[in-house]
Amino acid sequence: MPEFVKRDDVELAYDTAGSGDPPIVFVHGWACDRSYFAPQFEHFAGGHAVASLDLHGHGESSRPDATSGAYDIDRFADDVLAVAEAAGFDRPVVVGHSLGGVTALACAARPGAVRAAVMVDPAPIVSESLTAFLGQAANEMETDTDGSWRTAFVKGMFL
């Protein structure tokens, strides 16, 4: 059973295990959940305090109101740091994949928040237009009851 911490308008689901320094927080990518890093979570729990979370709008975490900026990187970084604080982690190492990698970098940009960021195949979210598209995509998926938006999105990924 996950633990939960409330941050602003969302409840964040997370798991913790192990003990030891430095603590590690694992952050999944877009459309994934906290189980993504399960093998690494289990391995590193043998010598470190570890946590793995569902970013808001993913897994068992709640969704924010679909307002502008609801799914921006800074808000995901807020999720990670709220879980780290709730778990009692002092300046954790944040390991993220894809969107989680960019989120780890955003955590590292906050002075004194983390010891290190490990970016595993980070998403290329380097422009405001792509960031805006992903935020809008979250809203589109919310109302995509027939799967047509998702189908078109995936078809556009391949030649």
C-alpha cells in the first residue's frame, strides 16, 4: 500500500523502503507510474533510503484541475520535493527517466534541494512550445473517450 502526501490541490502516492545515505528518489516518465523503477528501487533499498512516487496525474496520485500550467515541470518538481520532505529525506539524489529526468534537473536547479540529479534518457523538453503541447496533451487525453486523440498521437510518432 502506498503512502500519500497532500501538496496544494493533489494527493501524491509514493513508496519508501530501506535506510542509508544518500537517500534516493525515483521519478518515472510521462504516462508511467512509480513501478517504472521497481528493480532499481528494490536494489538500492539494500543500502539507501529510497522513495518512488506517482507524479500528479499519474498512477494513484490525484489529478489537478485542468488549468494552465497544471502539468508543467516546476509543478512536477514540487511533487518530488514534497515526497522527499514527507519521507524525511535530506537533499536526496533524484533519478528520473524521460519527463522524470527533466523533473530531476528542475529539482537540481533549486539551491540546496538535492545532492544530484541523474537523468536517464531525458525528454527533449527544451522549448516553451513543446512544454505547452504536453500540457495541452494531458487535457486532450482527459476527454479522449474514444481513443482517437491517442491513436493520432501515436501514428504521428512513426513514419
